[in-house]
Amino acid sequence: MTTAAIQVRGIRKSFKDLEVLRGVDFDVQAGSIFALLGSNGAGKTTVVRILSTLLKADGGNATVQGFDVAKAPNEVRQSISLTGQFAAVDEVLSGRENLILVAKLRHLKNPGEIADELLARFSLTDAGARRAATYSGGMRRRLDIAMSLIGNPPVIFLDEPTTGLDPQARIEVWQTIKELAKNGTTVLLTTQYLDEAEQLADRIAILHKGTIIQNGTLAELKALLPSAKVEYVEKQPSLEDVFLALVGETGETETAAPTGKDL
């Protein structure tokens, strides 16, 4: 039986009078890619911040690798890595120097060897000596994810990992994420891109108005809508059809964060 690396039960969170999460429940199986799909302001980042111990929930409970995020935050932090919506690389340093810096901060032996291995793994060896400021968006994002993997965390959170990237860079990041899961890393990613969830996720949970309104595989979600027949050709519903049918075409506006960004 596959073990759940992440378990979330009844998580609630409000910011003053704004109720963002209203009882969120889901499991993420070890070694899988789980997509938390929702519109801007749906609360996706709030879920990630709670799971990564950066924010305390108002109610409910959650565990990561068996550790309670509220009661054992240090153990959770040792088990995870978090990559935010924007690449957190030092542009003054080279790609290799960024990796070495993180390895040293984690007090790991042989930081140079670790850096070289990750540069090779993420196809950045030729660019390793160049300043990160010269990297393309896709290269920066791959470097950012590589930095997150130093120390081999079993769980990685990717908060909208392809925001602002061009189509080619998005494909590069998608390939990287697939490789992570292939190598046994549990990946929870948030996204508002339907095609991203469709391409990557083993399971997809749709977060709307603070709750998970559907959770399943792509095939299970598509099965929620009947096939459309046009001139005797059967058309299967897309994930976009399912998403819009479930949440409506207006998207998420009433739960937007006070800053205008996704909470």
C-alpha cells in the first residue's frame, strides 16, 4: 500500500474577516505529483505556507512525512524544500556558486561535488560558471529547483513554478518536475494553469472558495462530465471543461488576498 507523504484534514485559515481556507482535506502519496489547482486568490499559497510551517492554521491538522506541522515544525522543515513563485537565486553569483552557498548553509560535506552533480542533473553544466543574471527564465527556475534539492528532501513544494515563463521554459520546468517524481521525490505544486496540471499531476485537487470541491486523477475528473458527440465523433471533456463546470467561469474574486496576490 502506498504511503501518504502529506495528509491534510480540515485546515482552516482566516485573515481578519477574510476566510481563506474553510476546511481543506487531501492526501499526497509518496513519490507522486499532486497539483493544487485554483484561480488567483483561491488560497493555494496559504495551504503551502501552512504545510511548510511558515503560517499557522486556525484549525484542523496536517502532517508531512508523518510529522505534525504544528507540533513538530523542525522535523517538517528537515523533510521539505519550498520553491516560491519567483526564482530565489543570487544573480551576482554564478549558478555553481549559488549551489555551493546553499550546500554550505546546510553544513554538507563536499559542496563543490554536490554543485557539480546538480548542474549535470539539471543540464546546467555549461552555464555553471556564468552569473545567474545571464540565465534565461527557464534556466533560473531549474537552478532554483536544483538549490531546493540540496540535502535530498523527500518532499518539495512548488508554488506556481512556471509563473512568468515563456512556453519553452515552461516545458523545461515540466520535464524537471517529472524527473523529480521519477527519482522518488514527492511533489506538491500549486498552479492556475489547467494544461500544467493536466501534463504533470498524478492527482489534481480543485480548490475553490476555501475548500477542495473535487479531487481525483485526470481520468476521474474528466468522467464527471459526459462526452459530447459531434457528427458521430466522441469528444472527451478536457480538464478546462471540468474546471469551469465546477467553479463557474467567473473565477475566484471574493477570496482574493488584501495585497491582490494569491494568499
